[in-house]
Amino acid sequence: MKVVCIGAGYVGSVTGAAFAALGHHTTVIDIDTNKVNAINEGTSPIFEPGLEALIRKFSGRTLAATNQYEVVTDADVVFIGVGTPSKEDGSADLKYIELAARNIAEHLDRNRYTVIVNKSTVPVGTAEHVTALISQYSNLTNNEHFSVISNPEFLREGYAVEDVFLPDRIVIGTMDNQARSVMKELYSQLMDLQKPIEVLQEIGLAVQPKDELPVYFETDTRSAEMIKYASNAFLAVKISYINEVARLCEALQSNALDVAKGMGLDSRIGNKFLQVSSGWSGSCFPKDTAEFLAASRKHGRELNVVKAAVESNLEMHAYIVEKTKRKLGTLFGKRIGFLGLTFKPNTDDTRNTQASIIIQMMLGQGANIQVHDPQGMEMFEHINPNLPIAYCDQAEQVALNADAVILLTHWEEYVHLDWNEMGSMMNFKYVLDTRNFLSSQFIRDKGFHYEGLGVGIEYRELRTLSNVV
């Protein structure tokens, strides 16, 4: 097939490269010339493990990029993967979706049938809105010349290449049989593990094959749009819950790590998203929960559980500040070093991260801040240009004259830092590990005051570095 992906961000670049690897002639459209040139030169426009190898292998063969929409004319399937930023009221701003719809409409060929796919996370009813726009600007007939469907993405940043080839589920939202037929053919190779595993092996991405094939689920457009929001909101609720439990564990002198493990052994609960942390953040959960809440309020059905999860998450950010202040006595004049700015490892994405909120809180109380992240410093500084903080080229430098070092992101390289050197540079040897990622005994043996989250008592080292999630 001929595939077009509009947007060269985390969704469009990964989706486009994947379909190119599966043999479909794929073109990525983006207004950013740097991203277009990167793909055409065989490099990745974003940091995502495995993506650059994938683009390098297929660029100039089945993968290309452009800033022109003429390629839509010959396309069988057009994916819309542009941004949908939140407005002040929390609702989604669809201006980039609407612009893409108009550009698509102006280049559709009335002599062929084209499936237009909303891949971005969009409010319920967006497929109908895009259908109306395309009908208006193209004078073509819905479900005859084109169909607009929903096919939400479920890609985890840091694991997006793995997820696009080995998905748990593929959700197709449309009641049009012709569109369903086209999408089923397009995704057919992902319903058999052989080709995806071959591609992942070719680019040197070692993954553990899943025991089960993906579930191919067809529904209507509105339900498909709802599935994405409901899924992310549920995961946010789960994280907020275990973090609340962790705060209570500290108060009651119990071990949240053991509590989470014991809970996860129940198959009805499962162990995923029960990892204690400084709170959920990033480009998806804050945005999606805000938009989901805004939609529920608009229709008079406020999601009280989601609302509570959002409030609890903000409390968790504040709890990190409170915990640090309690240890140091005050934050005024104290120097705090941060390890990690991205919301998770293996990404450079620092949009709406807990780091920005926690750092601003500490700056407001008079702290001096110095930070390090293996991939996220450039984006963080671009997003937060007015934050008076120091960026460190080497991770160990965050300890220089510091009164505390706070680990926010569990990058693997932080396990292997020279903690002896860091301790010798610090004013006060305090480490707050918000991911319970480091070996507490190892850090304490180096003379540090070590604290994790959710652990109210000194306890034996039950875990090893190899099984830390």
C-alpha cells in the first residue's frame, strides 16, 4: 500500500518507519524542515531506541519525508499524528488536526478511495468533525471517496519501536466495511509475529517475543476514541493509588515495595503500574487526564475518580519537596542536585514532567538547583528557558557543593555513578531516591543518608539491581 503519516513526532515517525519496514511505501509529512531532512538522510528526528536504525535501513527505499501534501493524492491510507495541545480549560486544541484535514481534503483524488486515520489522541467525536471538514473542503462523499476512522496509538516512549511491532492490541474504530477491509490488510503482517521479529532483529533491537498474538478489535469511532482516554486515565489512577499507599506506608512504618508486590500477585490487579514514584507526568497522562476530565464536565458526568487521581498526583510532587525540606530543615540557600529530567528513561521528552514542577517548587523556597539528564536537558531548557538552574554535563557534577541529590528518573547509568566522588563533593550526603531504584545498602555503605519512597522502616535488602523495574 501507499501510506502517508502526517507529523514526524513520537507517533508519526515511529508509525511511518514501521509501515515502511513492512514493505509499504510510506511518506512522512511535517512542516519542520529539520525533521524532514533527518528522515531523508537516514537519521531519527527524535530520540527513541531503535528508531534511527529503522529509519536508516529503509530511508530512500520504502520511507521518505516531505513538507508537501501532494503525496496524499496517491495514498491508500493517511494517518494524522499531529499534536493536540491542551487549552487553558483542559480541553484539546484541534487546530493542527483541522489544518491537516483541510490540507488532506485539497489533495484527495476523487477517482480513488482513501482511508484517513486519526492516530493522535483526540476527543470523542473528532472523527465526525474531521469527516465534515474534509467533505466541506473536498466536495467528496464520505464512505465513497474517503472514510475517516479512529486507530488510537498505544506506544510507550522509550519502547515505541517494540510496541509498534509487537502491540497488545490494535483498535480500529469505524463502521464502514471498506475502511475495515483496508485497515485489516494494512495490519495483517503485525498479526503474525514472524515479520515483526525479523525486523526487530535486523535493526539489533533485542526484545522478548510475546506469548500471545495481538488482539485486533473493531468498534465504532466514538468508542475507539474513548478507549485511549479511558486506558490512560485508568493507569494514572493506578499510579496515584500506589503513591498514596506509599505515603501512608511511611507514616505507618511499613514497606510499600512489599505491599505493591503482594498486591500485584493478585491476577485481578497485576503488577504493572504499581511502581512507587514521584508521580506520573510526561506528554500523555497529564494532557489526557485533563482532556478526559474537561469532556466529563462538559457533559455533566464528572469523573470523580480521575479528578482525585490528578489531585493526588500533585500532592505527590509536593511530597518530594516536603520530604527533602524535612531532612534538610529548610530549602532556603540549600543546593539540590537532580538526576533525571525526563518522565521515564530512554526518551528525551521533558514535556510536563514532574521535574519541572518539583524544581519550581524548590526554587520558590529559595533553593539552588543543578541538574543532569542523559538525553533531556536540551528539551527541558527549551521548554523552561527562564528557570535559573545549572545544567551539568556529567551526572556526578550535580553533587558539587550539594546538600541533597534527588533521583527522579531511573536511567540505568545512574546506578554506575562514582558515588565515592559524589560524596566527597557534597556539603551534606543525602540521597532521595524517588524510584527506589538504587541499592539502598550500597549507598548507605558509602556514608550517605539514603531515603526511598514508601519505606518507613530500615529493612533488609530484598531486591537486587537485576530485578528492579
